[in-house]
Amino acid sequence: MVVDGLAPPAGFRQTIGSIQVTAGQLHLTNYESLTMAAQFNDVHLPEPHLQDLVFELPNEMYRCEIVQLEDPDDEQAAVPDFVLTLTTGPAVEPWPEPPWHEA
């Protein structure tokens, strides 16, 4: 994750939106963890194995750019890697739906 740094490299796909940091932390997670926490009362976020994806940040609105570096369907590609860049300043339009959501 980059805060107020260089823009991420070009990749397979990218998206830009706004994200609000509250309580001085930003938690990154995945769909599996979200659905597990929604289904089971004993699952709490962040899950212990994802503690390294909790970042201490000042409370404010950020412009959030996410770049997925590899095509997740490419069998030759490594594990899909992402670059997340947060920039303070004016907010951009919020995401109307989850990025790369396929109905």
C-alpha cells in the first residue's frame, strides 16, 4: 500500500474510488472473510491470519486506486497481486458497486 506516493504501475485492470478511514485504521480483506463473518457469529474481522492487512492511518477521506497486476485467469501468472494507492485530498466518486463485480 502506498499513501501519498507514486502512482501504481499499469496492470491487468484498475479502478479508482473514495474510501473513508475511521477509527484510525483501514482493514483490507477478501470476499471469503467477509462472507464468513456474515455467516458465523464467532468470526470477527480482521481475522487473525489477516492482521498484517490492518493499517494505521489518519481519519479522512482518501482517493483510492487499486491496480490488479496479473490476470487472475492466466494459468502462467503468479498469485494475483494488487497495488493500493491512497491519496489525501478531494474525494472522487464512490464506487457504484464492488470493483470488477460480475453479476
